[in-house]
Amino acid sequence: MSSELAGPFTTRLTLSTRLASELAGARGRLRAAAQLGRSAVIIHVGGEIGAFNKDIWRRLIAEAGTAAPAPGSLVVDVNAVGFMGCCAFEVLVDEAQRCRHRRIALRLVSSIPRVTRFVDACGFGGVLPVHLTASAALAAAP
């Protein structure tokens, strides 16, 4: 999971000890690296997200959302995710709604067509916009 961004995103977001431990214990099924910038948090995620690790996924997204500066963005890059169950999208939509109250825009990054099709088919497009790159997500109008 390498970042396409540099410069203002050189600060690594430190996750809680509990979450870091749970991610380490997930045996590679869920990997994440988060970066903090002046106006955004970017999470690069890999592995698999399903019912078996939904609680860890929820904590990861919630911690990143809480760390995102307002007004700003929470960008979740899932290009390295091999499987995303429905519950993964449910967590993202829930967090997008929480973030909106704090003037944070949650944006999903994926170049995988099935991710965009799922978001569109479920009617999540208005809450969970999908961008091809993190740079495009950051450049999007609020």
C-alpha cells in the first residue's frame, strides 16, 4: 500500500493502541496505513473487509473520521482491498453521515468498477462519492 501523495501528507496518523493491536492480530486480512494532512486524513486499506472483521473496520474508520480536521476530508482508498462485503459499505455510509455533521467529506477511492457499481446500485452515491485516485478525491468540490 503505497501512497500516491507526498508533501503535505508526510505525517503518519497514529492509531489507538487497541486498534493497532487488532489490525496486527488480523493476520493480514485487513491492513491499513493512515496519513494526516492540514485538511484531510487519507487511509490506504488492503486485504479483506467482511463480517469477520467488521468491528475492527468500524473502529478504523471512526478513528480516522475523528482525526480528520474540519472543514476537511476523510479519504478512504480501497484499491488494495480484495474483498469488501456489504457491511464495509454500511460502515462507510454511517461514518460519512457522522462526518457531514462535523463538515468533513468522506470520499471513497477505487479504480475497481465493481465498487462503483455497488455504491450506485445501493443508492449511496450522494453520501459516498467514488473517485479514481486520492488526488481526485482531495480536489473534489466540497
